Amino acid sequence: MLLVARFTTSVVYRSHCEKGPGKNLPFSVEIKWWLLVRMTLYFESGFAIPFFTFRH
């Protein structure tokens, strides 16, 4: 049990990630309109694929 506690604390100390909301995401949330465009295109394409597949 003690070994697990030491390992997890050492991992936290060695991590080089920034702290704060949105800093650990794989995309930027700084530019809201660009995030909206990208998410809209992503979800629209996923929703449209079954309809295009059925039509063709």
C-alpha cells in the first residue's frame, strides 16, 4: 500500500502539465467560435453518415 502511495505522488510531481480548467484537453478552448465550428462539423458529419450511406 505504501508503494502505491509513493508511486502516485511521484507521478504527480513529475508531470509537466499546466493546471487550470481546459488546460488538460487535447484542443484549445480559448477561441470559442472556432471550437463551435469544429464541434459542429464533427457532430454533423457523424449524424449525416448513416443517411448518406442509406441513400447510396
